[in-house]
Amino acid sequence: MKSAVYTKAGQVGLATIERPQIIEADDAIIRIVRTCVCGSDLWSYRNPDIESGHQNSGHEAIGIVEEIGEAITTVKPGDFVIVPFTHGCGECDACRAGYDGTCDRHIGTNWSNGVQAEYIRFHFANWALVKIPGQPSDYTEGMLKSLLTLADVMPTGYHAARVANVQKGDKVVVIGDGAVGQCAVIVAKMRGASQIILMSRHEDRRKMALESGATAVVAERGEEGIAKVREILGGGADAALECVGTEAAVDQALGVLHNGGRLGFVGVPHYNNRALGSTFAQNISVAGGSASVTTYDKKFLLKAVLDGDINPGRVFTSSYKLEDIDQAYKDMDDRKTIKSMIVMD
Ligand SMILES: [Zn+2]
Ligand SMILES: [Zn+2]
């Protein structure tokens, strides 16, 4: 079967590898129907030290269950499923508290990779996979796109708002105008925020966010951006949702909050030793981590998508075949597209 592999910094190719097999009793083999490129994949893509032939870090898909291990009771071959990037067990303390993105049992093995391929082995599948009614042919392309966001970006946007405890009437600032930031805007609206400001300087992204419920977009960055947000809100924000993963984004988030505000961060950190003590003088609550994909999908997000209440699939502004995976990465890296979807044959 074909699988994407990194060949050198700034280049992805295809390799022919063995089709994965069931190894453990709670494995499932999934035939991928749609997958995509994540903002976090670009860190591997750009890495100058990447070894040629390194497995892709893709981790978001929808697909068909092909085969199951003997311990699997929740899905059967032929089922259409969301393939989350996380692998919660559904039973440990963390999962029961709604933090399956950091399952207590699957530490270190809780994230998928290698999903930009024709088939994958999905471990710890019994609780983590989310069954979608019917078959892919029952859905429009637009609906398939929205279902695909439920593997990562939509639940990740949801997580930022959940850990920042966004409530009705809140003033919310979203830092990051990529797919997760766009989803965070959708969630802030779902949760009844009264004002939603997106930090963005790209016309297409500003437009999308305004259509999703953002009440203002701020192009300025740093101190200037913070001042602009405070001017629009007439003070600080109740919640800041950090969807980038850089120190500049965290500084931006902390800067827009009023004292006692809440920071939810879901950008995978690419900084070291940011001292927690720096928030002491502001009484800011800080929470964040890997999203609870399965919990949110099963509880609210799959229904919200199927009912047409939300349309997060709009973040996929271009589609490619697996053969064109290099272009799919390149266009995202060049910011020509918000998120690249891969359509499998
Ligand atoms: Zn992702
Ligand atoms: Zn668990």
C-alpha cells in the first residue's frame, strides 16, 4: 500500500509499505477515506534534520473499518468511523473526567501518526473510534469535510474553549487563524460568547471567521495588537484561546486578558520553560493540552455537524489526491490554503 513519507526538509513523497496487520486484541485496521495535513505536521515537514523515509505524522482521518481484533465490541468491519488523533480508553480517571486526549493508560502512545496512507492500524480502538451513521456515499463532500474535522481540529478548538471555561456573555479572543483557530471561533459562538475577536492578517481567514461569528478581527500583533483588542473590548478579555503553540502567541493571549481571566491553550508548544509564575501577578487561570476528541464527538460535536448546526469543514480550502501530497503540504506551508484535505481513491 502507499503511505506518505518525509524525504527531506520541505518535501514529502510516497513509499510502498506493507499493509498493516492486527497485532493486539484491541486493534482495528482502517481503510482511509479522507485524511488531511495538520498545522502540526508542518513542524516535521520543515525539520532540516528529518531522515529520508521518515513516516508521516498525519493523524486525522475518516475511514472504513476493515478488520478488528478479538477484543473489539463497538465497531465491526464495514462501519464508517471518525479516526481521532487520540486513543482514550474511556475507563481511567482521566477519560472519565473528559480528558481522553491524555488518557492515564495510554501515556506516550496516545497520538496517532502515519495516517496519510491507504490503511492504518488504529490501536486502543474499542472506545476511541467514533461510529458515523451510514456510509461515505450517504454524505455530500461538504459534510465529509466537516466529519473529517472531528478527528482533530474541531474538538481541539472545542477543548481550548472548554478548558478556558468560555460561558455565555464572555468576551473571547482567539489567537491563531488556522483551522484550529477557526474552529475555536465556531465554539466560542456555540457557547454564547458576546464578543469574539480573531487575531489575523489574512483576508480569506478574516472573512471565514466573521462568517462563523467573530465580531472583530485584529491584524496588529504584539503590544499593538493587545492595545487594539483592549480598545475594541473596552478592557481585557474574559478568555483567550491560544491555538498556535509559540511563545509570541502565549504572550499575546496573556496580554489581552483582564486580571482573573482564563487562558486555554491547545497549540502544541514549541517553546521551552515558559514559567508558570509569570501569570501570578494577574491571577490568570491557565489550562490546556491535547483535546478530548472522542468525548466531544460522542457528546456534542458529531450531532452538531450532522444536524447542520456547525459547518467546520469550510477550513478545507483545497483537496488533493494522495499522489499530490507534496503539493498539499507546500500550499499549507505557503499559506495558500487554510487546510489541505487528501481524497483517497
Ligand atoms: Zn492535527
Ligand atoms: Zn483512559
